[in-house]
Amino acid sequence: MIPDAALALFVFAGLFSPGPNVILITASGARFGLHRTLPHIAGIVLGVGITSALTGLGIGALLLAQPGLTLALKFAAAGWILWMAWRLATAARRPRATQTDRPFTFLQAVLFQWVNPKVWAVALAAASGYAAGLPPAQEAARLAIAFSGINLFVCLFWTYAGTLLAFLLTTPRAWAIFNAIMAAMLAAAAVMVFL
């Protein structure tokens, strides 16, 4: 079941633009390199696929019909994103990761997609604006394939971009500036949850 070009283009534009996942994997690529970031990437790819499949099954309609549930999800998302921004802002300013530093695990990355407001927004828009009129299970599979397949390449691109940035981050001051910028972008994403 191959997604049509319009859906693929929409998903690519939605996932490629900066948001919490892009910011986190770019920072992880810079700090830990591509190899150590692979579990984070795999978790994002699976988590985004699950989230988009759920919108195809109708959970998006449930969220829209239950304002209290939507508000709880927004607070959970903002809280988690602000916590990650704080951790990034206060991260050690060493050019290389130490033995105790670690990127997101596979499970952390999967679970984060449940409160990632950008993924929910793109998935809900895709499910409503690019529906193919298929039965729910087939629509869910179509969305999951589109989101996971495209997001794999998006994540690899941004992680690799982060690894290239690491070549410029050769001093503690450069790392401090980089971490501050990435943390500020994450904090802004937390605020955007409520807009």
C-alpha cells in the first residue's frame, strides 16, 4: 500500500520542518554521533507510525471531541518538552559525550511521540485532509507506512546534519551556545502547544 504523492509531500513537509523531534535528533547527532543516535531514530520512526495509524483508526476524532483529554495531552506535552529543554540547556558543555551521557533510548523516543504535539497535528491533518476512503484498518496502515517511511529519511538527514555541526563545535563556549539555541527552540515548541 503505497501512499499517494500528495500525502507523501504533505507528510514530508510536516515532519522535515523543525519541531521537537528534529531539534532533539540534531542535538543528539552533534553530541553523540549517528551510531549512538540510531535507537532514538528507530523509536521516533515506530512511534510516529503508531501515532499516525491511531489517527487513521479514529482516535483523532476522539481527541477533538474531548476537550479535557486534549488539554491534558497539551499539558503533558508542554511539560515533557520543557523538561527536555531544561536538560539540554544544562547539559555539560564538553565537546565530547562522556560515558555517563546517553541519547534517548528506543522506548523513550517511542513514548515521546504520544505527547509530541507536532506529530499529532500533522497526523490529524493528514488523516482528515488526505484520506483515501479506505476501511479504517487500511487507512491506518497507509498513514503508518507514509509517516514511518518518510520520517526515517527525515531523521537520518537531521541526525547527520547534527554530526556535521559537531565539527564546528570545538570549544566549550560553542557547545554552550549550541545547547542554548536548541533548548530555546524546544521551549518555544512547548509554548506552541497551546496556540
